[in-house]
Amino acid sequence: MDCPSEENLIRMKLDGMDGIRELTFDLSNRQLTIYHQGPPTPIETALSSLNLGSRRLSSQASAKTTFLEDSHQKKLLWTVLIINFAFFIIEMTTGLISRSMGLVADSLDMLADAFVYAISLYAVGGPLLRKKKVAKVAGYFQLTLASLGFLEVLRRFLGAEKLPDFSTMIVVSILALIANSICLYLLQKSKSKEEAHMKASMIFTSNDIIINLGVITAGLFVLWTQTAYPDLIVGTIVFLLVVQGALRILKLGK
């Protein structure tokens, strides 16, 4: 174990094994410390299959209960949770004031993300099975949200809606785009980004960026056409993206 590529190889091999809590690499001394629950035999077997000349130096009980990667995940998830919940309030308020279905729909999607990150916090440090269950809960939550959203879009299509405030749509969506880009950057930097609950978080955030661009475009078309239809069409597309993201996340839970 003398280079980062071997470290990544080991992480990929051990990813998803129940009981593993933390991997601490000492590349200069070619040593790896594994904090785990249960017998070490499955771990040794997995490492031996890599043909890196691994052998166990020692094994002992540890009283450590707080792990570095768990703490990093929690700090990261709290950060993106706060950002998403803050923009849920901002977009819901400005969406209602400006009569923009696009902003209202995006605010609900932000709220969904905030709940997903909260659920993901519960999964940090837990076994793979729990994390897959979290991914399923997140997926079904998004499907429920999408169903409610479609009903609201239909109601607005059938009713006589006033023209949305296109300037508010564009400005708020640009701010939300910046916030979501920061969230996605932070999530992609995480060493645990391949875990199911973290993948779910990145899928939600990627969808948000697409939605923000859609609302900005809708604002421009509202200005151009002087009708509310572009805003309502984007609202429909938003919930189609929510459904697509939910289905992808449900696959992670299998």
C-alpha cells in the first residue's frame, strides 16, 4: 500500500461491508487501521483478494465511538440541509408574492431535499442495509411530492392565473442556482460520495440545478410572451424531473 491508487482500490473493495466504521491509512508505513464490528475474517479475505501482500499485524478492542468520516459527513449534510431549507423559505415566499408556480415548485423541491439530507444524517455511520432503506424512503417521498405538485399545476392551468413577476423569478432562481452549485461541489468532494444515501443527495442537488435553469428560462419567456403558460409549463417539467430522480434513487435502494 504505497500510493493513493491502492488506497482507492482498498476503499472500493471494502465499501458496503457491514460493520466497518472507519479506515485510517498510513501510506508511508504501508499500514491500514480498520475500526469495525464483528469478526475480522471477512475483511482479511477481501483484502487478500486484492493481492497487495496484506497481513494482519494486530487486533484489539477499541473504545472509540466517534469517527472522523462520520463527523465529516454530518457536518457536510448539515451544511447542505441548512442551505436548502433557507432557500425553501426564500423561494416559497417570493413564489407566492410573485405568483410564480416555477418558484413555488422549486421551493417544495428544496424542502424535499432538506428532508432527504435530514434522513441521510440518520444513515451516517450505519450499515449498508440501513443506508439503502434511507434511499428508498427518500425516493418514495419525492414521488409523493411530485403527485401533489402535478395536482397544483393542473389546478393553475384550469384557473385564470395572473402574470407572474418575471424579474423576481429570474433573480431568485439565479441565487438558488449558486446555492445548489455550492451544495453539489461539497457533496462531490466527500470521500463517502459512493454510498447510497450520499448518491441520493447528489441526485437531488443535480436535479435542482436543472430546475433553477428552467425557472430562469421560464421568466424570460413570461417577459417575451406576456402569459403565465411558460411558468406553468416549467412547473410541470419540475415535477417530471422529481419523478425521474425518485426512480433513480429507488434503484439505489435495491
